[in-house]
Amino acid sequence: MGLGGLYKVQRDRGEIGPLLITMVKPGSFDRILQMAVENGVPASQYKPPKIIRNSKIVGILEAADLVTICSDSLNGGDL
């Protein structure tokens, strides 16, 4: 199964890096939910992020990293 033409074009141009898939410790997304609620997001309206650009959230997830797989290490990097 491929990731789509746009991903491949952007990777070939060097515009984006390889896909990283990371397993995090249990409760990691609960911490992110708590942070969102503390910043005024109603818990009932919260949705886990698909793409993370907020450096605080990235820090929480990096600290909770159990294992990370890089797409370059799978199938020669051609997902």
C-alpha cells in the first residue's frame, strides 16, 4: 500500500523527511488532552491530533517514545 503521489513527489524533492511511526507510553495522549483542557478546549470537543506542529506536544510525545520506525528502513523507503 502506497502513501500517495503527493508524498512521493515531496520526498523526491527533499521537501519533507521520511515518515516516522512512534509507539508512545500508555497515557501519553491523556496528557495531551489534559493540556488542551487546561488551555480552554472542552474535553467533549477534543480530538487527538493527526499532525503535530506544537512544540510542547511534540516534547510530550518524544519523552514518551518507546520505539520509532522510520519509513526509510522499510521496503527500501518506498511505502
